[in-house]
Amino acid sequence: MQEKRYSTMTTYELQQEIASLNEKARKAEQMGMVNEFAVLERKVIMAKSYLLNPDDFSPGEIYEIDGDPGVYFKIEYMNGVFAWGFRLNGSKGEEALPISMLKKLEERG
């Protein structure tokens, strides 16, 4: 059976896929299958990215990286559901992150 690409799935299909992947990840974690858990976790991040609108993410903007508190990412450009840019105060070079990993900074007021 040919698996559908996330980019061709409907919102409903993506939500079903995410639920299924989360359940498999939960079971893998319970069984101590660390590598399997990590792979499933990455698939969930990718599937969630296709539920978001890339137009909501802007080059030049800075976002917090979800799951990595206090680490910020500045978008240089967008390519599909990937934001390309740099971590602030990071030693890594340019990298691409799925947009579901990026959180808008809360308005400071």
C-alpha cells in the first residue's frame, strides 16, 4: 500500500495520522524503544506542520523553538512548511525547522 504524503492529506486525515502516531509513540516509549519513539515524534512534528499556514510565518521574525525554552530562531526565508534561518546565540549554521516547532513570541506589554 502506497502511503499518502502529508502534503496531499486533508485536515481530517492529518488529524487521524497525528492521533495514530501519538498512540504508537506512547507505546514505543512504554516499551523503552527510544529510537522508534524519536522517529514517531519527528513524524508528528512534520504532520502538524501541514495543519499550519506557512504564510503565517515571516522572514525576519524571531520565534521561540517549541520544546526548547529560551532558544530563539530567526527566519531568513520559507520553503514550504520549513523555516530556514539561524538559532540566536547558536553555534550552528543555517538550518531548517518544520513550522510546527516555532512559537510566536508573546507580546510583551
